[in-house]
Amino acid sequence: MRWSKSYLFTLREAPADAEIPSHILMVRAGLIRKVAAGIYTYGPLALKALRKFEQIVREELNVRGCQELLMPMVQPKELWDETGRWTEMGEGLQKFKNRNGHEFCLGATHEEVITDFVRKDVKSYRDLPFNLYQIQTKYRDEIRPRFGLMRGREFLMKDAYSFDLDQEGAERSYQLMREAYQAIFTRLGARFVVVAADSGNIGGNRSEEFHILADSGEDQLLVSEDGLFAANVEVCPALLKEENRAASIDQASAQGGAPEELATPGLKTIADLAKSTGLAPEQLVKTLFFMTEAQEPICVLLRGCDEANPVKIKNALGLANPPRLLLDQEVKDLTGAWPGSCGPVGLKIPIYMDQAVERMDNYMVGANRDGFHLKGVSHRRGHFKVTQVGDLRLAQEGDPNPQGQGKLKAYRGIEVGHIFYLGSKYSQAMEAQFLGEDGQLKPIEMGCYGIGVGRSIQAVIEQNHDKDGIIWPPSVAPFHVHVCMLDPEDSQVQQWVDTLEKELFAKGHEVFVDDRAERPGVKFKDADLLGFPLRVNLGARGLGQSEVEIVERKSKEIVKVSPENLVETLLKKLGESQ
């Protein structure tokens, strides 16, 4: 491919709306162009990378017996009503009506459609098992689309669905897809980790995420020092570093006295309260208020040093979505005090207590009166009633390993894949059944498995770049060799470039030739920005001296070879990099 014949326009400056390196580089390199918030056009180079990654995905799935199909992006409301997700999915589901007033949505996911497709054909246990997948556009109306393809509204996704006779078979399918995903991301050339995760509104009782590690990743991951345990912070069990209860604030009150009111004017934060009282945050209790999707307020109690985990709260309450944190005015209306002066004593709403607080006694909480706190409070002595105790806090680096020795270490990750064991959630709701060998009707056991195709490409750029530009892994690089044609009008240079293109293409390697009438420095900067694995600087002077430069993009190492050894050297280097 010659630059002069391609549609490629690079930018010198970073776009104003790009915040992370991969987004900046993808725009500067002409890979993507924004159409609207969260919606992008993929340029030719981006599409080449996407197609190469899709091919990796197809090869790994097909070899494991999966079959590709294609489902519609537009889906009727009736299917989503069968599972209850028409309302459960919330505003992220883009809904509309056609000219006849019939309601539809843009496909955010395809569990309903695939279950409907299968239930029309599967009748007997002899028809199972099988796994169907597609690579197709999805749409989710994100509140704040950002970071380019990382959190877009329209995106390209691979989603697969397994159908089995029983739980044992479904577990085998789940494990097979887990292995497929490990092979896919290994071939991509990314450093990744597999972590336990929350199933969200997809459902099911088991799920794992595949994360490409990157400092700018939106997700926090906690991994044990021995590497045998890993989880998204959303679901990571939070164990206490020590089993002893926090020291009593007032030993006298331990004998059964009532809480004592203490004036705390201007002390609205845990930090302020700790500084004023001399107590450590671990000895204080914070009171938070949330609103469930049923519009019911709840109270959550945590140690002053801890942060609430909305996903754990959601799971503890059996909700479909994490509860919303109340606004300051809502807290005032509910308790009579502004946040910072609120506590559980006297509340008439459900109170959920983190297990770390359950082990405490004689602690300080807000008095539900502005500028006042209560000390010597104890749930053990009936100062307030606890609805439920559980693990409700965010685990953090340094916490004990939940499944072994040592501590947890924190990483940042970009979620690029997610696998779920669904069980019979969708098949029960939509009556996707089969006749078993015993003559009884049974629901199909299902699993679902997603990969963000576009997000994976951007994530690998986020992980592989430097100050000069992208560093493509060979597996998905749009081109393998970038030839900087330093004297494009020279006939001898043209002849060598033509020969180089043909010989490398015959060996399965794609060549991009910068044949523009630009200065060498401009061409070198663009080559670094585009980031193909190898660059060849080929000009009349080098040919005259029987010396051609090969530059490795990742290491910036320069090797000088004779024109006659150029192809052989390139093939060797390309073989080593794959």
C-alpha cells in the first residue's frame, strides 16, 4: 500500500477531547474520527487491525466447535418483556418506536434474541449441546462516553452463547470458552489477567473478566502476591487485617449507659472528626444513605477508613442494579441533618452494617442533628436495630488474600472480555426447553461470553505506546513493515521498493510505503506515530553505499544491511517478533 493512494491523514497536535494516550494516538494516527459523543468512524488502518483481531477470535472459537451467525441490532420490546429486562436495563437501553407505534431497542446485548432463535428449533436432548457466536455492532446509551473506544455508545463486540443439557455440560462449555479467551488474548500479544467479577444485569451466578493491564484502566483489580487469586475490586472479599475489635471510646459506657451527645460544630468529614477527637478513622463509623431501584432509602454503616462497595450492597439486597447514593438534600429530608452529622440511631429505614463495624463497640456516629455526634453508641446494646450484616466495603491493596497466604496487590485494568455462566435465567423466562431422555421438559442451561473487539484494539495501544506513538503487536498491526521511501522519484529506489513489496507479500507480510514528497524527518515522525513493527529507510544514498537501515519500532534499535540481504533480514526479524 502506498501512502499516496491511501486515505490517511495524521495530526500533529493532540485532540482537545482526548484524555488518555491511546485515544490521543488513535485520533492523531487517523485510526478513528468522532461522529458524535461515543460514536466513531473507523479509518482504513483501524479496520485492518480490527479484522485481524476478529480473525484471531474466529480461529480460536471455530477450532472449539463454535458456529458463527448474525443477529439483528434492532430488537422488539416483546422479547425483553419476557425476561423483565426492558425496564431492568434502565436508560442505557436505547428505545424507540417505528411508524406503527411498535416499540424496539438497539441491541445492547443479545441474550433474548439468541434464546428466541434457539427455542424455535431445539426440541430434544439430541439437539444439544452447541455454541453460537456473532461479531456485531452494539449500542448502549452511556451517560458519559469517554476515552474513545474504551467507553463508547456504539461499539463492536463478539458475543457467544452456549446451550447445554445440564449444569455439568454448561460448566464444561464455560471452561472451554475460558481457555479460548486465554488463547485469544495471548495471541493478541497483550499482558492480561483473569479476575472474578460481578454478573451485573446479565445475570447468572458465575462470571470472570479478562483485563488488559494499563495504568489508565478504569477498573481496579486486586491480585494476591502468589498470583493464584485475582478479582475485580467490585467483588473482591474484604478481610480484616486483624481480628481485634476497635478500642472502646468510652469504657464507662460499656457498662450499659446511653449514648452521649457531643457538640462537633463544623466537623463534617471523618478526617475532621478524627483530628478533633484524636481517634483513628478505624474507630469511627460513617453513615451513608442509598436509594434502591424500588425508591426505598437504606442506610449503610462502615468504618471511617473504608469505602462503600455499591456492587456488594446490590448483591446483599438482591437488587438488579447498584443503589444510588442520596443527594445532600435528600439526606437532610430523610434524617433532619446534613451529611456529616447523620447516624443510625433513631432511623426508621433498613440499616445494613459492614462486617468490620459489627465487631466494633462504643463508637461515634452522627446524631442526626447538625453539628452534633453521639459517642458510646453500640448496636450490641440495642441503640439501633441492624437489618443485615455483610461484606459491604471495597477491598484494598494490603488486605489479606481471601484464598491463601500473603496480601493483595492493586493493578489497573481495561476490561476487554467477560464470560458468564447463566444457568437457566433466560431459558426459564422464555421457555427455551427440550425433552430429556426421561421424557420430561427441561430448561436449557446457558452461558454467554463477550469480547469488546474495538476496545481490545485500543487497550493494546494503551498498553503498548511511547511518547512518539503507537507500538503495534505484530498480531494486529495494520502493516508489518513501514518503508520510508526517501527519494520517491529515483528509479532505482522505486525498483527496490517494488521488489521488497512483492517478496514480503509473497511471504504473508504487508508493506506500507510512504512515497510522499516529504522531508525524511516528517516521514520518520509519522512512522513512529503509526507504530508498525519494522521500518525501512530506503533512499538513493543508502543504495549507493550498499547500506539500508532497518529500525525496530519497539526497541528503536537500528540495523544496517546491504540491499541484497534486506528481505532475508526482515523476514528473520518478523519471524522473531511473532
